[in-house]
Amino acid sequence: MPDLLEIEDVASDIAKSDVPGVPGVQPNECAIPAGTPASVPGVPSVPPEAERPCYRVFDDWLEDGEKFRPGVWHFGIKPGKDEAPATLTKQWICSPLHLEAVTADQGDNNYGRMLRFKNTAGRWRTWAMPMELLRGAGDELRGALLAMGVMIDPAGHREFARYLQARIPEKRVTCATQTGWLGKVFVLPDACYGPGASAVTYQSGDHTDGEYSTGGTLKGWRDGVAAMAVGNPVLMLALSAAFAGPVMNLVRAESGGVHLVGNSSTGKTTGVEAARSVWGGDKFKRSWNSTANGLEGAASQSNDCLLVLDEINQADPRDVGAIIYALGNGVGKQRASRTGAARAVARWRTFVLSSGERSVATAMAEGGIKAKAGHGVRLLDIPVARKFGAWDDLHDFTDGPSFSDALAKAAATHYGHAGRAFLERLTRDTSDMAALWERVKSLEAFHACGDGQIKRAAARFALIGMAGELATDYGLTGWEPGAAVEAAIVAFNAWRDHRGATNAEQHQIVEAVNAFITRHGDSRFSDVNATHNMMVRDRAGWWRPGTDGREYLFTPDGLREALKGFDFKAATQTLVQAGMLAKPGADGKTAVLMRIDGQRTRVYAIQPGGNDGA
């Protein structure tokens, strides 16, 4: 059992976080002040001949000798022929749309324009438009704006492109091309949080699809979702994990996550849905049923936040391993552009919360791929077999399914508010987050552990517990101080029991050699003492009688094949430690010279079985 007094001390340290000015904090929306903008000072009017050609934006109907519909108008002059006078022209281009600022990233690239426009429903919206969308005929740009409610004259698309470049706004805004931290500001697609947020915006070529949407109220979420986690460590872990993404960058934690494993209808998917509700509605959740490239894009869009992946059994087993490594490494594949030049590599730091009926290793095995230790460390398997499926406390509900139904309904009704409230406070919290993380990791339950892989896992569970404690200190969960850390310790112990106390890679090396002998012991090995020649295809070695059964004499190529995917030298050292291979001789080599069929041959004498400490 964890030391409760020690946990309370850690929770008390986290609760001392300094968050000045939190109560009145509001996010900045797209770096543009509220209100209806005007590109031309004063009340716009039809320009006289001396000011033409020019553009005017009428936010409402205008009467100036005639009626002008709301929108962007181009007023020009058509020269007369011979001595005929010039003709004044006018052309409606699109619905009201103003150029408010020039955008560019911190590297002085990705230039764009901050647009503010009135959509079909009469509501004002803002969008940071990448200038690169104006290339070619600009079809992609017009498609994006049409989808957001801008009306554009089909015959005026060239004039529309000219309008967007006719005037360079004086205001300058820093743009972020993905969500997450930009200095001390946290960027979401529709809002920025933190000091200096008024000078930052999110810029993307695609209009957002409502992943970071909101519904219901924060109070409804706290009473209907967070309150249900009391007494339920699996649910409390999932909700705490949802807050861990924004904290990762502050403590320089590596990408990775946890995978809830349990039988069908246990409640694990409901736990994932509850975690999803911290940041958005149903669209925030992703499916494992996607390509590795597709999930790279999802990870990039979830930078510094939560990536929810449900039902690992829907994934192609051959892709699972590559996806886990990509998500954990935080770097996408290098790809070429149409011209053959290298594109910018996608990068991210995200916390992954996954679920499924199968563990990571089992899911990969169905595709004929053996899981490596790195897979298990990047995505930690957590069994969710509790008293009532995934739950311990039903909160007066009659059974697990009814509890899950109520939790799912609350998560579908109240969502998106908790994550934003967390950002409002976190971006103004001046505490040393790295020091707080070290304080949680120093707990005996996390600190007294074994090899490097277990320590990496302990650090991730400590991060989850810390994030949950921060959310509690910010007044978002209603949990008792220390409860989130306790839930993280319960999950850490469940993971360690499920995995075994030894280094997973050492166990896999022993298992790989034993499995190779089981598959090929009678077909690719022969008796070294046989007096007759025996044809063996693809020989991997020989065998000889030993004190505990056969001893297998692997050729160097045969042992390398059995250890494919592992560092060969390190693997042979592991086999020595497991008692399967004799210690190096005077020459420092673990292989020995033997006379076989009249020739001196170097072999590795392997005793099957071994002791890997499991």
C-alpha cells in the first residue's frame, strides 16, 4: 500500500502552485478584438471617381443613390472610347470580409492574412488564411471559405484573389500552424490562452471540424463525470491522463501513453469517452482503424494535448507496432513534395489514451509481428479488471452497465469546458512544473523500482498523477488532494504485475531463442555425434545430449536469425545472464570452437529454458 502521508505531502506541494489573476481570465479568440471590424475608417460609402479603382466593404445594406447589398465591392473606371466619357463600374465580389492583420510564424515563414467575415447566418467569424492557398486558381481557398459560410461571386474569383492581396494590413500577428504551446501561449484552433495570447493565432489551410467543441457546462461535467471517478481508480486515471498532455512540454516528458485492456462491456470504452469529454465532443475521439500516416496527422493535430484511440482490435495488426513507435517518437516520416524537395517533417508531443480487448503485444502478434520492449514502454498496458468490470464504486447504481450508461450520457452532454479551464490556469501558473514532477516521482511507490523500462513507466504514471492533482488544485474535479496520485499508483502496480518485474526485452530474448528451438529443433539441427551424414536444409546448428536434455550448438548465422530484431552482442550477454549460454572464455568470446564433421567450427552452446527472472 502506498504511504498516504507521503502522498498528502506531495499533493500539498502541488496545491501551492501560484496562479495569479485566474478568476477573470478569458481566452483570446484569434487575436482580433471583439466587435465588428471595418477596413476603411468611418462609415464606408461609394467612392468618388477620384478614389477609383478601390475596394469597399459594406457590413450592412447601404443606400447611396441606389441600394448596395452587404459585402466586398470593387469600384472601378472603364475608359471611354474616343471622346466618350469614362464609365464608373461596380462589382460585388463576396459577402462582408475584412483583412485585419498579416500573420507569420516565429521563423518568418508561413505568411497569411487574418480574415474576419460575416457568414451566411449573419455571425462574424475569424480565420487565419495561409497565403499559399492563393496559388493557382485558388480553388482550395474558396472551397474552405465557402464551407465556413462566405458567399463568393462565381464570376468574380479573380477579383476576389486580387482583393486579398490589394492591401497589406498594418497589424502583425504570430501564427501557430499546429495546436499546443507557442512560448507561454497555448493555442487551440479557435482560442489562445496565456500571457501574450492577443498577439497569437492558429493558422491552418483547413477549417476546423469541431474536435475541440464544447457542450453543456463545466459544473455539469464536474458533477456528472469527475465526481463519478471518486472510488474508481481506472476512471480517475483516464481523466487525469486527459490533463497530462499540456503538462508534458513543461516538464520535457516524452510522448507516449496508456492502453486500457479489458474484456468487452467492462466499461473501458466509457472511461475513454469520459477522458475525451475533457477536451471535446465525440469528434475528438479517434479510431485505431486508420493508416499509420493518418494517425501521424491526428497526432500532429493533438500536439501538446490528448490523443484518444479506441478499440485497438480495429487496427491492422501489421500497422500497430509502427504506429506506436511513431506516436512515441513524436516525429513523422520524411516525405517529398511534388517537386521532389523534402517536406517539413511533422512533429508532436502528445499523450495517448487507448483501449481494446487485446494488449499491444497480442494485437501485434495477430499480424505475425513480435512486440519489442519499446512498444510496451511507449504504450503501457493496464488491465482494467476491477470489482464491477472497470469500476469499484457504483455510486448507488445497481450494476456496472447502468453506471457506465450514466457516465457516458454525462460525457456526451458536458464536454470541452474542463480542458479550456485547465489551460486558463496552467498558462498562468508560475510553479516549477519540472520540480513538482520530480517530487511526485520521488514517492516510494514510484521511486523504489527496478530497471530503466520500469522507471520510464513510473515517470509516466507520476506525470498522470501530477496532472490530476493540478486539475484538482485548479478547482476542476472536486477530488480530494492526493486522490489522483493514488489512482496513478494503483495503475502502475497493475501494469507492473501484468508485465512482470523483469526487463521486458530480456524476457523477449529468452523467449525468442526458446521459440526458435521449438519450431526448428528437429528440422534445422542434427545430432553432432551422428556417424552418418544427414542432410539438413538451412542448417541452424547441431544438438548433443546434455544433463538436462538436449544442448543446441547454434551456428553464428543460426543464432543471429533466432535473435533477429535484437542487438546481437547485448542479446548474447542476456543469454549468459539467463544461464542459457556459458560465460565468455579466456578469449572473451561466448562462442566456442568444436570439431564437427572433421572441421573446426565456432558455435554457441545454448541450453534451452533459462532463467529470465520472471
